[in-house]
Amino acid sequence: MGRVSAGIRRREAESVNERLSIRRAVVYGHIVRCASGRLVAVSRRSLLRAAGAGVALPLLEAFAPRTARAAAAPPRRVVFIHNALGMMPQFFFPAAKPAAGQPPASPYLDLLAEHRGKFTVFSGISHPEVDGNHHAAQCFLTGAPHPGQPNFRNTLSLDQLVAERVGTETRFPFLALSVRNGFHYSDTLAVSRSGVPIPAETSPKRLYRQLFAAGTPEEQATTMRRIEAGGSVLDLVLDKAATLERRVHAADRARLDQFFTSIREMEARLEQAAAWEKRPKPTVSYPEPNDIADANEVIARSKLMFDMIRLALETDSTRAVTLSIATFSVVPHVPGVKNETHGLTHHGNEPDKIAELKKIEEAQMQAFSYLLGSLADVSEEGGSLLDHTQVLYGSCLGNANAHATVNLPILLAGGGYRHPGHLAFNEQRNEPLANLFVTMLQRLGFETDTFSTSTGSLRGLEG
């Protein structure tokens, strides 16, 4: 295919096509030709500084020498989990400020008692102008305003921004997953830069095989042919676009430049896919799972997907994961539950319905505790897998009974923070949820203070 991927090393560079342009080298391979005519690898940051470009970039492991990467601390990861039908606020949020030295308490937070000191719950936080009742789920990681409107267009999700910057170091730049029954607005949290939802994987069995099962030589050859065909199509598109570029007015060149950027990003992904296809997949002791066909087994299905997430992170197969858990048209197999979840969320303050819904949400919190425990049980240099993974759990519904999209239930676990336990913001003038996103990006090493509707980083959460 004749292009240089971001992770290419010098010995690979010596055999690349000699026609590779410096423009592509800057974008992908950080390869330049020295005075002797030999191709050598340099860091993207050094190259931009040498060119006089004042561009702030995150300090990525891909730019470090191999020996430095090998000796570096474990990578930082992010997991985003969205509960499409929210949680009843009276059971989720702490009812009162705890006494000095005591952790925040509530019926649901008490189910996470074994992880005290490892998580923070946030109140008075939301996405400004994200309304549209259940449509808001599409915007959990984007913050795009007014979903559900005829002219609505979504924007880049947080996980995809992370994948763009750090995804080249792993076999899968990201994983988009879902536990659901049927189809709904909340089927996926991942949204491309062009605002298109990225389909989520719903089968733990298929996911396991993608992560760990070695394909036959025939399957690998078929995959390589698809990758090469994609490269050929991009070559043709670039040739046509280059001809057009010479003819358009200056006002259109900015749009073409964005187009070229997207093409180059696609080229990089194809190169990355080709490189990983030639490497063996990791081996794990966890046996290949069978999918759970009964959608009402939502707790068991969630825990099975949590196992897949833990394995993917533990083997460094990815560093960005989204999981949407939607219980529409589901009667969870939870003792004492006999009604469909969505109907129960519109309980109208009827005690029997509230009691039944509470059993479902308690089971969901216990399953989330299971995930945190499984991450905490994996030891790594300097801590545990949980210490090096930011796990965001929450919903774009603050009160499903009223379809309210303010005062969202948001919890952040792990990530190596000095967790204060509870951060309370103004419930009438909510803090933008995107401020928490900025803090999470900074924790990953991103040099940024903006994302979506943010006004800065979040106060009170220290690394």
C-alpha cells in the first residue's frame, strides 16, 4: 500500500516505497530523509517544532522510543457506561453531607462500599441544551444540543477523540458495545467526527473471537484483500480530489483540507489494521463465552460484557471502551420484578412501582460493583487495572419519570484520582458535564482545556 503508519519503525521505513511524500510522512510515519538519503524516524513533536509550527499535542507513547515504552508505566484507559433509563435520584445521590472523614452514603452508593475511596459521585451536573427525553442518550459523550429535532446533527464523541489520539497503540482503537433488546436511540455511545453513530457490538462471543481467536490463513488472506482494496479506493479518491484542488477557489480549500485530513486518517487506520493482522492475538485463560439469548437476563448479560471489557483492557487490546445498557422492553430476571423496566420508570410516584424499579437499579449497581472489583483484582506496575482506568458510569436522564435531562447521575471510578467521594454543584445552574470530560482528557495526557460545551476543567477532582 506504500504508506507509513504512525507506529512504523526504522527497519520498516527502509523498505517503504521511495515515492512516499513528506506530506504523508508528517501525518503518519514521522519519517524524513536525511542528507545521506536514508529514511529515518523522528517524533512528530520534534518535526513540527523544527518546522516552526506551534502545535500542542498530547504526549503519546507512540512517539517514544521502544525501550522507553517498554519501561513506561501501564497505559491509561477509559471506559464509558451509559444506563439508558437512568437511576432514581432519591436513591442514588447522597441525602446529606457526610461527617468529616466519612464517605458519602445513599442506598445505591452503599452497594459500592468495598470501593470507597476509589470513586466520586457528582451532583448538579448535566449537558446544557441536551433535551429530547430518551433522544438525549445519543449525546451522552458528545453534548450536542437538542437531539430529536428534525435538523439535529450529532458531533464527535469523547471516546472517538481518545481513539484518534491514542488508538494507534492497540489492535482496536476503541470498542463500542451494547447490552439491549431490539433497537433504540441509545444503542451506541460512539459517534464519528461526521456525526454518524458507530454500530455497537452486542455479542460477547463475537467480541471474544475478535479479541483472541486466531483466524485461519484463508480468513487472514481475505481480511488483507479487503484492507488492500480499501487502500486502492482511497488512492483513486485522492487522485481525483488532488485534481479538483487545483481548480477550486480559496474559500473551498478549507473544506478540501478537512476532506484530505479524513482520508489520511482512513489511510492510517488501514495501515494499522494491516500491521495488526500480521501479529498474533493475545491468549487468555478465560474460555470462549456463549451469548445469553434471553434479553431479560440483563444483569447476567451485563456482567458477561464486563468480563469482555476487563479482558480487552488487561491484554491492552484497546484503551477506549463504550457500553450502552438499555433495558427497554425488558423484564429483568431480578427477584421481586414482574414488570417491564421502561414502564416502571414512569412510576408516577406509586410506591409499588418505585419498590420494583429500585430492585432493578440495585441489581445494576451490584453488577457495576462486580466490574470495579474485577478491574481492581488485576495487578499492574504501580497499582491495579482500576487505578489506571477511568470508569465513567451514568445517564443522560436525571429523572426518567419526568424525562428530565438535568442533575444527571454521574459517577467516576478509578483512574488514580484522589477521589473526594462527592462533588456537589448548583442544581439550578448545573456544571457542564463536558468539564468532567476535559478533566478526564487531561488525565490521559491530552493538552487541552476544551471539549464540546465545556467551560474548563472540573473543580475539585485532583489527580
